[in-house]
Amino acid sequence: MKITVIGAGPGGYEAAIMAAKLGAEVILIEKDELGGTCLNRGCIPTKAFLASSDVLDEVERSKAFGIIVDGDIKIDYPAILARKNKIVADSVAGINYLMKTNKISVIKGLGKLIDQNTVAVTKDDGTTENIMSDKIILATGSIPVNPGIFKYDGKKVITSDEVLDLEVLPESMVIVGGGVIGCEIGQFLSRMGVTITIVEGLTQLLPNMDEDVSKQLLRQFKKEKIKVITGVGVAEVNVGDDRVIAELANGKVVEAQTMLVCIGRRGYTDGLNAKAVGVAFDDKGRITVNDKMETLVEGIYAIGDIVASPQLAHVASFEGITAAYNAVKDAGKKVSYKAVPGCVFTDPEIAACGLSEKDCQSQGIPYKIGTYDYRALGKARAMGKLTGFFKVIVDDKDVIIGGAVVGAHGADLLAELTLAVELGLTAEQVGNVIHPHPALSEGLKEALHDVHGMSINK
């Protein structure tokens, strides 16, 4: 069995590794660095930056813990950038090592479908090689959406692709888009001394989250003097020598040295020639697949940001592994999207899974919630991390169908809730599990008990 994978992001390279482990001969095609957007221009570099700003925050709060830091606290941004670059480089090297140990052939170039068994690769030197295989997995990822109105130039008006490699930080920045990327980058740059204004066209930050989650982050942003404008879009952008001026739909004007546009991403299928070989797309330009990740063309699979599933690295990885199993073993393996975790690595950290209250209301699902505040936890008080709350959402049968953790280590704490949603456990079942003390996870236990009005400490 020979498998060709086009795209080496988290979905693509994990699909390649799994296919190799299942006994296939695998060829992986990538036009850029291994790891894709997530590793090179997304998840990993942003978390490296945020780790630096977290350390800065800890040092600035050290006096409250009885630790005196003498002298000035200074930010060495070039060192922060160098650390980020090293982390990325080391991670890319790690993936290259995995390719070698799993005997996966990596070809650098652009892949184009010729038929259901043939991929033509145009290499950096201009030569083309045709690769024949039994099955093909498409994992070409996504690129930032950037309408012409913003007058993108990659210098004054930038996207998430450029913002992580700025060698010199601007004095001020307007961020268009108050989603995950805008909030994470905005808070990091603010803590680095950049004056930040976030403009979100919808009515709240993190529009896909519940209102109570969004309000918690908004309060923190106000404390940090990050200006947030919601409910109004950008009508016009003018780029000068040293300023970017954005006229909003309500007539107000916002200006800064730089504008970051992060209003979403679209699947990257440019030049793939997928339609020509019979691969179908939906009305939003996403490749149509069945529950086994196979397209309408037998033997061609598609995963990640190019299909109609949440644009998240961990979703792409799971889909890639699923596609590999089905391509090599015809295993009938399927992906469950019931409890997909979504995380925002701001301070406070935000993590949610399953259905939100908004979802329940729009779908007419009867529900109840249980909540518990961080400030009521002994461990949170000891850590000095009082901001945030736990929320559990159950249906009319007490089955946990969703929830959120807003606060320190939220993404780590969400794992228990994600498991409960996926397995269809009840609030009573999970609430009856003994949780460690003192620990932040006690907050989830109390929220589970609060569903029934039985929280001991509330």
C-alpha cells in the first residue's frame, strides 16, 4: 500500500506517521516547512510569546508573594523573538526526525492532483515529478482571509503570518478581529508595551463563546488598558507613511502605526486541481467528505482546515489519523465532533467544549448550568490567580453536554470535562468522583454539584 499526503501541518504529518506505522509506504509533500501554520506561524510561536509575557506578569506581581526584585524590569524583545524561533526550529527538527524514523519520504514542492492515483509535484528548482499511489490524503491547511478593503501590504497592514516575525515592535496597533488570534496577540503585544485597540464587528470579543466568558476577558483587557470596540466594522482603510487610519462604519476613526487583520482563515486549495478530478466542494469552498474523511472520489481523503470542521490543529490531527486508518486498513473509523475542545491562551486562559448556552438556546435544547468561581478555591488564592470560573452545562437528563473553564490552566482542566461530554456522563457521576485537594480541579467538582444546588462551598 502506497499513500501520498499533500501538506505537512499537524493533520498531514500525523496522517503520514500513522499510515507508516500501519505498514504503508508514505510520501509527504510540503511546499514550506514541516509543521504547517500551527508550528511555524500559529499555535507554537504564539504560546512561546505568551509564555514570556506570563513570566513578566509573575515578576511584576512578585512583591505580593514576598519576593523583592531589585532594579528595573526590562523587556528584551529580540531575545523573546530568538527564543520563539529556537522553539519552532527545534520542533521542526523533531518532525524531520520522526519522518526519518518512520521511513517517510518528504518531497518539498507544490502538489497537484492529476487523477485519483497521481500527484504532480512542482519542486523548488522548477522540475516536476509525478507520484503514483494507492490512496491520497489532502491536508493543505488554510491561509488568512484578507479582503481588499484592508490594503494589505505585509508591512503596515499585516496578518498573523507576519506579526509573529516582527523584528521591531510598533508603538501602536489596531487589531481587526476579536477572535482567538486577535485576543492572544493583542494581550501579548500590550504587555510588551504596544498600545492596542481591538475592533470586532460582532457584539462581543470571542463571538463564538458565551457572553459570560467574553465579559470575563473584556474586564481583564480593560484592567490592562487594551481598548476594545465591538459591534462595528471597518468601512475604509488608508495607509500613510507612518500611520494606518481605519474609518469605522459608525464614522469614528481609529489609527495606529500598524494594523493586524485577523478576521478568519480559508481553506488553501489553490492550485490543487481538486475539482478537475471530481472532488466536490460545498458552497463555502470546503471539500466535501463523508464520516470517514473520504471525498466523493474513492481513495482521496481530505482533512483539517479544508473541510467543514472546526479549524483547530487537534481536530486536523485526529482527522488525519482517522483518514490514515481508513486509507490503509479500510477500518471504518469515524471522527466524533461531540466534545471538541477550543482554547484561548490569554490571561485568564479560556477553554470550552461541547455545546454552549448559545447553542442550547438556538437549538431549543433544555439545559441547566452549574458554576463556581476561582476566588473561592484555596489553591487559586494561594497562587494569586483569582480571576475566572467553571461552568458545566447539562441537559434535562443530567447528561453533561458542554461547559467552560475560564482561569489559570483552563486548557489543562478542560480535559476532564471533555471526556465527560464525549462519553455522555452525568453531572452526578462525575461529581461523585473524589477530586484532589487543594487543587484547581475542585472548582469543576463544585460546579458539577452546583447543577443540583448542592455545592458545599457556594
